[in-house]
Amino acid sequence: MDTNITQDILGILAGTLTTVSFLPQVIKTYRSRNAAHLSLGMFLLFTLGVFLWLLYGVSLGKLPMIIANGVTLVLAGSLLFAKFMFKQSK
């Protein structure tokens, strides 16, 4: 098998698994309308990091990296949005 194809398959598989891993958290947060359990600092840093990975993937022209980080950026961004929108009263 061609090395580039093998690398792309590996990248697609890794990207799919790490991206899909966010879905349960996004679903739980939006169903409960509660984001108190999410660390704001962690998600700010993570979202910035994913954005930079996306830019890196674009600079390399690596479609698996671009797609995975683009979708992950949307999911992580939606959790950041929830953190600000679902303020819990004390």
C-alpha cells in the first residue's frame, strides 16, 4: 500500500475518533443546559490549540487534519458557547 494512502487512512481514523469523542459531552451539556462542570480555562486553551492545529493542517494541505480539527473546533467552540450561555444561579 502507498505510504501516503496509509498515512491518510491513519490520520482519518485518528481524527474521527478524537473528534467523535466530543459528541457525548456536547449532547450532555446541551440537553442538561448545564455547563458548570466544564473548565473554562481548559476549553479556552484547547480551542485555541485546535485552531492552531487547523491552521497547521491548512499550511500543510493535509485534508484529514483540516477536517478533523475543523469539526473539533466547532464542537469545542459549542462547549465554550454553552459555558457562557448556561450560567447557573447560585
